[in-house]
Amino acid sequence: MKLIYTAPTPQGWAEVIASRIDFDAAPPIDRLRVCWPLGEANVDRTAIAAALVFSPWVAGRCDLIRPFSALTEQRIVEWFQQKAIWVAPTPVRAGGLPLPRGTRRFHLSGDGNGEGAHFLALMDSLHGSGETGTTTRVATNAGVLMSNAPSESAAFEIRLGVAVLVAESLSVNELIDPEFAAAAPEAFGRAQRLLECVALGLRDA
């Protein structure tokens, strides 16, 4: 599967476009759409996000077109090897760009009782994006992918992928998802290692 990130249109929609190759399964939709001012998002984070969102439908090969860092390539290869998927060689970026360094914690699940707790909610594409109190709402069609995911773990990974995609624009430093950790601890641990290479923490509380 070929995975390409496109920056937001004038209407505000950024996309990760998936094109099937070889023996890939057919995802229910071939474009993840997110309505949020992402701009030219960090290439390493968009690669991680794309891998998380579409890996349930990849079979044997994955092309991530934009050049990114050698460490990110290594971690993505590890991620797919756990799923018996071969990652096609990707041009490694020379020199590297600084990774975004955020300061905020966002909860993807749980009650978030801690001081300064903030929540990230994925909304149906028909609803608008915005912030209300301690909740940031992001309009996306990711719900279609999550509801048709082949496993519970895969649905959590898709949600996490969207969070990684918007993390830079929200100045996120750490993501908290106790629901994912409780339901699929092994996959959660692998996701922690994957996010580590793009300066994002993933915690269960």
C-alpha cells in the first residue's frame, strides 16, 4: 500500500491517501480526512500516523513516499514486522529536521482527573472542529475506519494515528489512553515504542 500525506486544502481538510498494491486488503475508505489547521506537518509524524491508521489493511508491502529520518524508518519497520508486513525502502532524509516539542497532555480516553487535563475527541466529518472548555473536537472520517477495523486493537491504533497527526498543531507532548492499554497491552507497548521516535509519550494514566 502506498501512503501519502497531503496538506490541508483551502477548506481545511488534510488527507492521508492510501493506494492498494499487491495483496492489500481494501480499507472501507481510501482517504483519511482530518479538518484541522495542520499545515506542512512534520514528515516523521505523518509517516507514523499513516502507518498506524492503515496498517490493518496492508499485506506484505508498505510504501511511505516522503523521506523521513533513519530512526523513524527503523521503528516503522519494527512495527510492521510484528504484523508480518515488509516495508518498502524509503528515502532517508539527510541531516534531519527538529522534532516538534510540545507541552500539553491530551487524553484519548479515561476520566482525566489530573490538573490541566485536556481531551481529544474525534467527531464525524459532518460536525465542525473546534475547542470547548477542556475538549478539542477534530472533524474526521476516521470513525468509518475504526468501526470497520479487523480487531479492537486496530481501532485503538487508528484513533492514536489521528492523534499523532494533529499533535504538532496542538503542541501535544503526551497522549494518555487507558482504554487502549487495558484492552490490548501488548499492542499498546509497541505503540509506545513507535511514538517514542517522534518525541511523543504514550501513557495509560
